[in-house]
Amino acid sequence: MAIYSPPLPKSVGRELQQPDAARLEFDDIQHFLIHRSPALAARYEFLTFRKPAAGRAWLKAMIEKVTTAAAVRSGQLDTRWVTVALSWNGMRALGLDDQSLSSFPEEFRQGMATRAEVLGMAGASHPEHWRGGLASTDLHAIVILFARDVPERERCRVEHEKFLSECHGIEVLSSLDLEAIPPFDYAHEHFGYRDRLSQPAIEGTGDEPMPGSGPAIKAGEFVLGYPDEEGPTANGPKPEILSRNGSYLAYLMMEEHVGAFRDFLRQHGDTQDEQELVAAKLMGRWRSGAPLVLTPEKDDPKLAGDYQRTNDFDFGKMDPHGYACPLGSHIRRMNPRDTAANMNRRKMIRRGGTYGPPLPEGAPEDGRERGIAAFVGCASLVRQFEFAMNVWTNDPNFHELGNERDPICGTQDGTFDMTIPKRPIRKKIKRLPAFTTIRGGAYFFLPGIKALRYLASLT
Amino acid sequence: MAATLVETPSTRIEKTRDWTKPAAMAIPKEGYFSLKNGRYGPLYPRTPACHGFTIIAKIKPGREETIRAYGKTIETAISDMPDALATLKLHYLRWVLFDIGKDTYFMYQGIFDTDFDKYTEDAVALFKKVGVNTVFENLEGFPEDWKTNVPAFVKFVREHQRPSFLEYGEYPYETADEIKKALQLKAKFSEMLDLMQ
């Protein structure tokens, strides 16, 4: 998951005619989930408000810096894109009243650290080991800065640092710098897998779904206040201004153990080709991004980057037994396509990037931390994000597998397996090691602009 | 939560599971051996009789015939769409009405292979499709806004769930999928024998 992103989709400005209730108020929606910014660097700052008035003053000033979806859609050439989101404790620290606070969904009120058991975050991934104050109730806000390049990020960092020093009552709990890793020709993460191949298109934004991805998803699945896949929505946070144009974000900082991953490939493959196949079986796509369902025997990098073809497959009809793409592989869990019910109620939007230095091919593990720091955006954390973590990622009995978890991002402790269906007899890798560890996480509310103004003006 | 299974009578039996050996399991009053939270509350263990629920709720006065009429409605719905409830990995559902004094109660019992909590929203969506949760509207205390409020629906189900204190399986822990595979194999084998005549 590198930060590099393609420019805006050509479809912007060609959005479908929407009935009024479904017409997105782009000038009141933060750009973050609606449009990806073409950034090569980023910085996340996690803040605590020591004084409510300082928090409100900071927020009031920051609203002017926040990038709206309308701004991105206008085609203006920006060099940095700012997003502001708040935790439940953060809204309390700003002075939001108890009635409003209790109108937020229970899982959001509890926060990610409290929900760790539901999310399967145990062992080394347990919140007691998290860093940067993320598991603390002092975590109040996050500023997400995406920048065109590193110098621009540094300029913004210094500017924000200066502003914070004038706020008297706001502290930075921790921060994280992110940079895309080479080669820059397409987005990929530290293991080398191509990323961003499967993202839902939101109805009303003009984005067209890739062939094989099904129709565009109703905006209410991602943005509060709009009809979702089941119709009009209700029970949003109160007052009303908070339940319009906002979303929920689940933040995850996931370390990738690149040395352990490469050792594993060498252990299970004698030749380079065999190792690539093992890597592909774990993911469900070759590292180039080419899907195993369409090209099970050998890699096809050309297919990988062809957006007309790279998502144009299903599992149930094309690979029911998992001979091409194992039933427990990452993509089969994260997007079961035609093998799960109500898929349109489980879609999420991913944003984020890679942190830490890349480990050069052939180099031994250097002990330096590297990984992915990403956000999942949705309208319901319990229905979308928590379901994906609880069932798709960490349920050992997913697809009746019995003793498996997601080989890439599931909580692994050396007691779970990975089955690779193969004729005549399947191959079973026993005691899969952990290739990733959760180093931190949090739930945030990503308010609309008017909602941010409301929160900044509390007394 | 440890990543490995917590050692309980349920996991101990399951680890050494043998379908030829019938098994019974006594369950504590709470319905679970150790508290393990799912998205909507405590998770209940898989027993020799698989996962299941027993929901018992008082019906609104005068609704008995309305509820009975749903029997036919759902029979027709499943006949038209036999795989409508596939997601739930069900073995059996049982609907029962019974009286206590002047009140009538509805008991809804299901035996299935997935943890209900994991697929709650899917279950609610399926129930809507075949009309199961409209029958719930005839029960006292059922949330009126269930169509847009899944958590309220789930709360109602959990509040009316009565956990078993004993469950028994003649062929313990076998899933409906495994049983169907075995029957399929038997059918294919008979067919093969026919072809060899």
C-alpha cells in the first residue's frame, strides 16, 4: 500500500443524475473517502486536547485547511490534502453533551482498544502493546496530511507545529511519517504485493465500477445521511448536523515482517517461480496483482494492470474449490465476491500508505519497523469493519476451513494452518508464522464540514 | 483473548471429535464456559449439537392465528427459493406456540453451524426476505424500528435467548455441509455402481 495514486478518475464531472435525497453534498464532505489524492508522502498526527477551549480553537482554524470533496472535484491543483477526524473521547473533550455522545454507536463509543477481543487482536497485537498513545482515552483527534512529495509534507509539518505551539493546551501524542516505496510505477506494500486493485465505486461520485466489481454502491454505505443499500437510514448521531456527511474511520498500523515473510517463501519454494507461487497462494493474486482465478499457473503482469480485466472474476462459479485461489487466501476473505451474502452491506473504502524503509531484495532482516498504516472508512463500524475483522479475517472456521486465519493480516501465533487445494491431494502448510503485527489502532468520526464547525463552536 | 482456543469442555471434546461416538455437554447457566465477546455480546460455544438458539417470547394478545399463518407463508417462500437461508448453515428450525396461564408464548429454535453473532446482519436481511422478522412484530417488546435498527433487533433476540444447559449429538459436531457431502457421495457411489453393471 504505497501512497502513490493515479490522478482523478476521468469520470469526475460525469456523475449520474441523482434524486435529491441521494445527491452528495460534496462541499460539506471531507475529500478523504470520496477521492484519493495523488500523494507520495503523508503524515498522521495524533492529538490530545488538554483544554476544551484550546481544542475548539485548534479545530476552528483547521477547518479552513480541510480539503473538501468539492475542492478535489473542481480540479484545482493542490499539493497537500488535509483531513481531520475525532475520537469519541475527543468530542467529549471538546464539550459535546452527554445526550449527543450517547447517540453514537456503541462500538465507536467503546473505541478500538476496547473492541480488541471482537477484532481478534491478541498476543503481540493486543492493545497493551500499542504505542503512541493510541489505546489511551487521551487520544482525541487525528490530522491526516497527504502531500505531493516529502518537501511539501515537511513544510506542512513545520507550519502545523508552529500553529500547535500557539494553541496552548494541545499535545501531539505521537506522529507517523509515510512515504511511498520504490518502484513508484504502481502502489504496493513492503511484501511487494500490488495494492488498490479492488475498491468500491460510490454511487453519485461519477466513479465507474471496474468490470467484475458489481454496480456502484449507495453512498449511505460510506457517508451518513444518505440512503444505503437497504434504503433510507435512521438512528444517526444527534444533533442532526452530526449525522450528515460524516463517516467512521478504523485506523490500523500494521507492521510487516518482511524478513520472516521472505524466509517463509524460501522455506516453501526451491526456485524463484515456486516462491512466487507460494506468495500468490497466500494473497490470491500474484505479487504483480494478477488474480490467480484468471491466471493460476503463471504470472501475467499485463493482466494485473489492466483495470478492465484485473477484477473481472468471481469465486463461486470460476473456482469453487479453490484450486486456483485458495479458500483461505487474503483476497478471498477480504472480498468473497459471489461466495458471501449481502456483499454490498460489507464494502469499505481503504486509504493509507506504507511507513518505514523498504527492505532491499536479498538483504537480511534489519530489525527496523516497516508496514502499512491505513484507514477503513464506512458508515457502520460494527457491520462493515468489525464484521470483516471478526469473520473474514480471524474466524478460524471461515469457509469451513477449521483452523485458519487470514495468512497476511489475520492474528497468527503459529497455531493456525493454510490449506492450498491441489489435485489429487491438497497441500497443508502447518503452523503459519505471523507476517504482520498490529502496532496500534483507533476509531475516529470523520465529520462533515458543518459538523466540524458545530463541534468547534460548542460552549 | 488468546489466539489459541480456550480450553473448555467444548474445545476438549471438539479436538478429539469422532462422529461415531455420541457426545453430550453440560453447559453453565450463563450459556458459555468463558466469556468471549462477539460483535453484539457473548459468544455461545459450539456443542455436540452444533450452534443454536432458543428464543422464547410472549406474543401480543390475539395474535396466535396471525403467527400460525406465517407457517404457510414461510413454507411457500422456501419452496420458491430453496437456498434462501443458505448463509445461516442451518440444520433445523422449529417454531412452537404454547400457553402459560392465560398468555401464549412463541418458541423459535434453530440448530446451525455458524456462530449466530458473526452473521447477525445477514440473518436479519434473510429474515426480512422470507418474512421471519415480520412474525416477530407479533411479539411483545419487539422494537418497532427494527427495519433501520439492527442493534435493537439483535438486543431483542439476545434478551429472549434461553441457553441450553445440556446438548447432545448422536453424530457430534458434524456440519450440515459434511452431512450433505456424505449423502452426495453415497448417491454418486450408487450411480457409479449402476454404471458398472
